[in-house]
Amino acid sequence: MDRGVSTVLDVAICLLLIGVAVVTLLGASAPGQQHQIDADPDAATLATSTAPVSTDSGVVHTSLAHHLAIATLLEVTVEDSALFAGSYPDAVRETVSSNLDDDVIVEARWQPYPNSTMRGRIEVGTPPPSEATIAATRMSVPIGIGATPHTSYDSIAESLAGIFVDRVFPRKRTRLELVDGRTASATAERYRLAGETLAVDVEQPLSMADTDELDRRLSGALSDRFETELREEFSSSRSAREGTNTDVTIVVRRWQR
Amino acid sequence: MIDDDRGRVPFAILGVILLASSVGLVATVDDRAVGTSSPDAAIEGATAESATALRASVTNAAIDAANAPVTTPANTTAGSALSPKRPFRDALELRVYLHAVERLDRIDVRRDGVTATVSLPPIEPTTDGYREAIDRVHVERVGDDRAALQVTIENVTVTATRNDRRVGQIERDPTFVVASPVLLLHDRTSEFESRANADLSSSGLSRRLTTRLYPIAWSRGIAQYGGAPIANVVGTRHVELATNDALLAEQRAVLGASDPGGDRGVAAAGRRVATTDLLAGVGGDEDWTDLVLSTADEIGPDPPDRSPVGTWRDPPSSQDISIEVGSSADRAFVKVIEEDDTDEIGRLLERSHTVETKVVTETSRLFRRTEGGGSPGYGWRRDGSSTSTKTDVSSSFGRPPRVDGAWTVRDFRVYTVTKTRTTKRTWRKENRTRTTERTVVRRHLVRIGVVARTPPITDVPSGTLDGPLSDATECATARSLDAAGGWRTIARDAITGSAAMSKRRVVADPRSDRKTGIRELRDVREHTEDVSTEVPAAAIGVGRVDPGATLRSKLSTRRESLLRYDGRTPQDRFRRGVRVAYLDALEGDLEERSEAHGRTTSVVDSAVKSYLDPARLDGVLAAHRRASRPEPTSVADPAGNLTINVKSAPPYLPTEPVDRERIDVRGQGDVLALATRNVNVFSSPHEQVAESIIDRIPWLGADRVSLATAAATLRAAERSNSSVDGRSRLRNEVRNGDAHVRGAIVDTLIAEGFRRSSAEQAVQSESKTAHRALAVTNGTATERILDRVAADSNADKRDRVRIQIELAIENALTDVEARPSRSSTSRTADSVRETARNELESVLADELEDGSKEARKGVFGAQLGSLPAGLPVTPVPGYWFATANVWYVETAGYYERLALRANRGDGVGSITYVRDGGQARISHEGDRRRLGTAERVTFRASTVIVVVVPPGGTGVGDTNGVVDERSPGWPLEIPADDEAHPSRSMPNGS
């Protein structure tokens, strides 16, 4: 008899204790889920997945992050006026967007230095509601190498302008495009739009397909603008040098309601 | 009970244990979430970012490398690190490494207090340092079409640190594929360049040039032969056009596309060649270049779908030449028909009606018997002897004697012949005398036949003895028998071996006549003179085919049907015999033709050899058959279909200098990017090479030229308005030559039975000397004479007289009296060229544009176009079946710039592979360093063009006196690589 009673009791206590253990475990993991919102995997996807994107001049086939960085440069505005036209940035938005989850937003931006009037920005994805919890991962994609240390405002400005113009108007290639009937008018239009935005006359060198001169004029105009703004923004040329940035910054945000 | 309880664990205890572990587990999870972190997250993040950095590095390095491809390393610190065997790939690897070092260096990933950075081993700015960098990068073409670029980079290290303390490190050799066709562009360009310099033994520019020049040269050569005013069959502009078209075809075949600007240039040049460009050297080549370039502009940006040219895409309708038995048939005909000491027809007529008989005997011994003895005994001496012989002939029976197959036994007898020989001897011993008698009897069986046959005629079956020949056979049989003395005499003689053969011949009354024989002869001549063989004309021109041999073998397969008769009657045998004689004579003639051809061939070979290995001529001939426009094949990489655009400067390469600006090339001054040379090997029959052919024909003096050549030269001289040196002297010589030939014709006519007065009247001509002489040499005079002298004769007679006249002309033309001197002819020809050029200059000075075109045509067409040229293939009169000419053509040039653009890019433009002589540089540690040079793409091709036209006329060749025609840029100088405009490497993009 004793034995029967004690067994029942024994099992009952055991079940009770198991129940407590389950509650303990659930209690430990349930609040943890909120902490675990993580944008790292999404950033990794952007950095490692590749896709082809068509442009006016061919197909660019590279990682999504690299696409975003290029598109950011091509979306650059100066005092809110566009420097370039073209279908590539929109095509990149579409391609990146189709590779993102619904609760992720990606922003890519470039600015040569804080508070520059020249800036580029691209945003892809769905903006989070105000009450959402957000996890962010940041990465940077450099646009230039070999920038030598510069010591004065004007040389820093010149270097920045030169790197930028060389990147978006590679003069040997644009020259070949200007002398080839199949590409000449599209390339000339690119120069004209940039010239208009920067208030630079491009027609004369354009008629000669003199891309050295074209690039010199464009980067001269940019350099002047940069130098003025750098002097306003930074108290010394040294701090200006440290404050400049030739990287495109990409921020990936994953949010949860 | 106690025993039962032992070993038992209450469930409650298990519950306690579970609870305790769950609490512990929760504590552990919380601890990880908020406590000290592991470096994995940071390392993962840095690794992911490095993927983008490496991809961007390769994309930009590839674009830089394509922009300034290194084909020759510079003798610098960086350049020396490149292997001379693969400078382009090494430079690409170095660029990838430099980009990657910089970009990876900027990666800085922070996760939970851990910082991850990425690095590659730094490189020293030394040759060894750069070499190490190159060794750590591997590039390769991958994919189905091998259009993509696979890159492996060794020693990519990710390091994680927390508070400056290293907490983790991994090293990897990532491999990835980038959709960049940089290696494909380079490899194709290299192949293009190597094919553009290949000789005829392999496919490439030389072969394509050949296929394009042939039709141009042929159509112009045949037009010249046909009387078009062309003085320069293959000119610089044609080589220019063919070179450009060949280069564009190579671009399409190898690069995958061609420059539409080049297509326009070729279309424009081709249009000119096909329409207005009949004349050479007209208006100067600068004007030509202007025309081509401005027409190219007119054609506009869209190249025409169909080339308007038409002349050289479609090969000329017949590239084969038909070689006929032709005059060989006449020569064979005459050889058979001639009634001189070898009257072949008469001989055959007689022979086919002849019966030949003879006596044959066959003897066999039946027995031999000896009776009586010798010496009577010991001591007896022979004192004297006498012998008597007796022969008995008696008829017997049996078969006739055996005879050779051709003979048949017409009558026979069989006899037994017994010969008894008795010898009486007198013997003496002391005083005694004794007589002995010895008898030898020999008996033979003798078979006697009188046999007959028809005498053999080569390749004709033996004839039947009955029918038309039976009387003759009987007669001959009787005569042979009589001559031999009758049957019994023959039998008697036979056993001593002295029987006469008593050959006798009797000719029957002919059942045929000479006329029949001539009719047969004419018939077989008609059936053979049109026998022809089609051989590739170019093959003849370069002696790769022996037309004589080809015709011989063709005739031999038809021989039996040409002989037609195989009957055994005298008529049939006669007719067949005549045909056999004719065909044998024809074969002999064709054999001589082969020999003459062999002599020509060796001259062509030695002439060509000084320019090109004759073995390669076979390649020329093969190439000549294939002129095709290759279609590019499609190529795809992971990003889809790859298209390539080609842009060359100049797009159309002229042989005249063009301003750099006009072809959109950087820098000042002119570009002279194409140089050509063409040598007309047999520019005129009185020039050096042709001379050596004449030398090999022993009876033609080397210091003389043919009447045709001299007369044609004279005609050209007489068309000139100005005075031409040596014209009257040449006219005298031509007049004498013409008179000699006409004299020979008169003799022939007299021999044919015409009266001297009518013969002399018939050969009169009122034309000018040159035309008269030409009429004699080209056969038009023969018809005229024939019309005058034999208008009333019947066809047979007329035919016969024509052949006799033709032969007389042929023979007379080889006489020294009919051959004007080489010196007067050459002097006049030179002078014609000189004055023509002067006249042209004054015409050009006087008139402009439209007016001058007609005037130019007059000057050049009438004079230069009618100067004779070319190499008569087998120039022995009568065997001359074609005139050939050979051009050795060389072309060399370079593209000031050749750019290939593929539809793969970096967002702001496409990858463009540029070969422009520019410098390739890299940036490293703030310095620009020279890697090497992107050499200009050059090309060089050479070939031989052979043009063959029918015999007669003025032949084919350049008659403007420019044997070795060189464009202004020859020999080509390729400008030094461009130091003044260093190509800039792209700064790295994002």
C-alpha cells in the first residue's frame, strides 16, 4: 500500500518539477528574441550576392553592395541638381529590392566631407514604422585609392575633385566613345549635363573630343567648390584631411514591429 | 520489502535534476548574450565585405588593364617583374593585387567590441616585390565560351582584435568569377595580330588578301584584254582596297565584329573601283584617298546592307580556263595529209589493199638408213672414191605447215622426199684391189604452204583476204609459187634448207580513194579539235597543270570511238589507218606542247621564287577559291550575351597620309598607316623575265621580239600625238617583218596551185603598218586572203588552203626576218610611256574635273592600255593558249589605334581594350610607375596573283611602265610608341 501511495506522489512531484523547468527555459529564451534582430546576414547578402544589371553601356555584373556604391556615385547631386542621368541607379534599386526581405531597408550614401553640397544617396526597401525595433549594420565601399596625403585646403579639394571626375568620366574611355559614332552622342550628353550642373562650358572641348580639357574644367569647378566648403567646415587643413571620405557608406537596417 | 526498495530512484529526484539543469542552461544562454563575445561575427562580416572589395578590385583592374594592355614590358622596376611571355596577364594580376591591397585595407568591421580587418601581404616597390604580388594572383578564362574571368587571390587574412589584443585570425585563398571579358579581348586581339602576320601557309590576312585581289585582278585583266583602256591591272589602290576588306573580314572572324567605319570605307573604295576607276595613276593617289574617305562619309553611319561593289565578292564567272586541242589538230592534220615523201594517206591506201604472200615449208625427217661397209680390213688403203646422189619426190598426205597468226595458208602440199647417196670406194693392198659400196638413204616429210596476209597497219586489225582482195590473193599466191619453182622444186629444196620464201605482194584495185581518206581525216580532226579540258586558270599560270598531258589523257580515253571503224575490209582498214595516223600525230604534237609548257613553268617558278616560295602557290590556289565573309559567333558569359564592338583608327587604311584629326587620333600631323608594294613580274614581253623564256626556245633569238609585240608597241606609239623616239625605225622593222610573212604566204599559195599574180594581189593590204602586222599575227589576215584567193574553191580546198596559210604564217613568224629587234621595241615602248605621262600632266593642268576624265581616258586608254604585256604561256607559235601574268603583292601596316569594346562595364562605361602605342602605368605608394607598352597592332601580308587571259591580243599586265609599284609609305615605318600621351590608368572606382 505504502508503496502505491509513494509512487503516485513521486510521479506528481516529478511532473511538477518538469513543469517548473519548462517555464524557466521559456522565460529565459522568450525575451531574448527581441535582442536577436540582426542585420548582419542581410549585409552579408548584399556584400556577397551578385547580379547583372543592365546599363546604357552594357551589363554590370557584380555584388549588390558594389552596385549600390556605383549607383550612389551616379545619383550625386550638387545643391540638389543631378550631375548624371541614366537608367542604372533605378535598375540597381529594382535588383537590390528584389533581393531584400520586406522588413529590411538599405541606404547607401556618399559625401566627400560632412555638410558638403555635393552628395549622393540611394535608399532601397521599406521604411520601418516609428515604433519598430531596429538592428543596423554598416559597411563601406571605397571609391578611390592612392590619394596622397595633402596638406592644404586647395590640394585636398583638388585631389577629391580629381578622384571623383576620373572615376565618373574616365578620360581615355570617354574619348574613345566621343570619336565613335555609335556612342558619341550619349557620352556628349553626359558631359553636357554635368557641365550644366557645375556651370562649366563643355562645348568647345567636346567638339574636339578633348577629354583631358573636359575633365580639367569639370574637376576645376568642383575643386573650387570643395575648397570654399572645406574652409567653412573645418578649422584646419589637417582636420579637413581627416574629415574627408572617399568611401560609400551602406547601412542595412532590419526592423521588427 | 526492504529488498524490493533497493536500487529504486524516485521520479521526484529526476524532476529535481531536470529543473536544476534548465536553470543552469538559462544562465549560460544569458551569459553568452550579454557577456564576453566571440570574434566570429566580426570575422564573418569582414569576410563578406571583402567579397565586394575583391570583386570591385578585379572589375577595375580589368578595365585598367584593358585600357592600357601591356604587350611589351618596360625596362623599369615594375616592368621587369612581368614575364615577357605573358606580360598582359602578369600586368593584370599585378593590378588586381594593388587594387585589392588598397581596398581590403579599408575594411573595418566592428561587432560587439571585436574589430575585424582584412589584409594582404604588403608589397615592396621592388621587382621582387611586384613579382611576389603577381605570384599570389591567378587569372584564368572560364565558362562555356571562356569569356569570364576567374581570379584566385592567395593569403587574404582576416584578423579579429579586441582591445588591441588579437582574438582570432583566418587566412583564405578566395576564388571567384567576374563577368569581365578582359582576357578574351586580349587573346582575340593577339590572335588577330598573329593571323594578320601569317603567311600563306596558314589562314589569315595573306589568304584573305589573295581571295580579294584575285577577282579584282581578273576582272581588270580580262577587261584589259578585251580592249578596256587599262594600263595598270593591279595598282596600289586595289591592294589597298583588298587589304582593307581582308582586314575587316579578319576582324569579324577573330575579334567578333568589324569597324562599321571600315566597312563604309571599303564600300566607298569598292564603288570607285567598280565604276569610275578604269584607269591607273589618274589624278594622283591623294585624290583617290579623298574620294574614298568622302564617299565613306556620304554613305553615312549605317554601313550598307549589301556591298555595292559587286566585283570582288562575287568571283568572276569563270576562273577556269578551257584549253582546246585547237591548232594541234591542224598540225596533225597537215602532217598526215602532206603529199611529200611521207605521203601517209597514199601509203595507207596502198597498204590496206595489199596482199602479201610467201612460201613456207616445214620439214621432218622420217628415217636414215646406211648399207654397206667401210674398209675391207687391216692393210687396205683407200685408193679412190665416187659419190652419186638421187632424190625422189613423191606426193603424200597430211596437214599444212604451221604459220604465224597473221598469215593464212592459201594452198599446200605434202611430199616425201627420199635422198639416196651412194659412195663407191676403191681399196688397194699391195697389188690387190677391192671395191666397196656404201649407201645412205634419208627420207623427209616436207609440208609446203603458200601463205598470205594483209600487211600490218599500226592499231588496225588484220584484213580479210576474201572478198575484194580474193583476186589479188590468188594472183599473189600463184606468183609466189612460180617464183619458188613449183611444188616439187620447193620440196626438193626444203630438205637442204634452201627453199625460197618468195615473198610477193599484189595490190588490189583500190576500193577506196584518197578523197575518202581526207574525208576521214577531216572528220576526226573536227571531232578532236574541240576536245578541251577545263583547268583552273591560276594553276596554268603558275605551271601547276600541264594542259598537254591533260588533253592527251582525255584523247586516249576516247581513242576507240574516234577510230570508229573496226572492220577487216580494205576500206575499213584504210579509214581506220588514216585515223590512227592522225591521232598519233596529234599525240606527238601534244607531247611537244607539254615540253614547251614545262619550259614556261620553270621560268614562272624561278620568277616567282625570288618573291615567294613556289610551294606556297598551292596555298594561293586554295585561297583563291574561297572568298567568304565570316559571321561572328555569339559568346556568352554569366551576365548574358557578350557583344564586341571594334573601333579602329583609321577605320579604313589609306596608302596616302591622312591627318590624325580626320581619323580621330590624338596628336598632330599625318598618319601613314598602310604601305603596299606590287611587282608585275611580266610587265611586258620585252622586259627581262620574259626574255629568259625566249632564250630557252633555241630558234628564237634573244635580241628580237615577236612581230605581234613589236606591232602592238608600234600601234601604241602611233596613237601618241607627240613624237615618240624610235618610232620610224620600229615601223621599218615591223614593215619588213610583215613583208616577210606575207611573202611566205605568197609562196604557199603558189605551191597550192594559184597564180603568182592572184596570190600577190590577195596578200595586199592598205592598212597602216602596225595594223597590217597585227592582222597577220592574230589571224584576221588569213580569212581576208582566203576570201580573195579561194572564193570559188570548194570547202575541202578552202580548208586545206587555210591550214597551209596558217602554217606558213606560224613558221614565218619564227624566222629572224620576221622578228623586229628588241632594242627598237623597248626604246619605243619606254618613249610611249614617257610621252603619255607628259601629256597627262598637261591635260590635267589645262582642264579640270569632268573634262579631264575623258582626256585622261584618251591618253591612257589609247596608248598605255594597248601596250602589250604578259607572259605567253608556251609561247611557241601554235601552242600559245594563254597569256599569263603574275603580280607579287606585299602589304604592311598598323592601326594607329585598335579598340575593342565589350558590353561589360563599371556603370560609367564599357570595358575597352585599346592598343594605341600608349604606356601602361600603375599607382603604388603614391607614385606612378611604368609597366610597359600597349603596342600598336601591326600586320604584314604577301601573296602572288596570277591572271590568265586567252592568247592573242595585247595580253595582260601593267603597261604604264611601273613594274615595281610602291605606295608612298613603302617600306612601312611604324612610329615609335607614344611617350607623349601616356595612357592614364583609371583611379579605382567603387
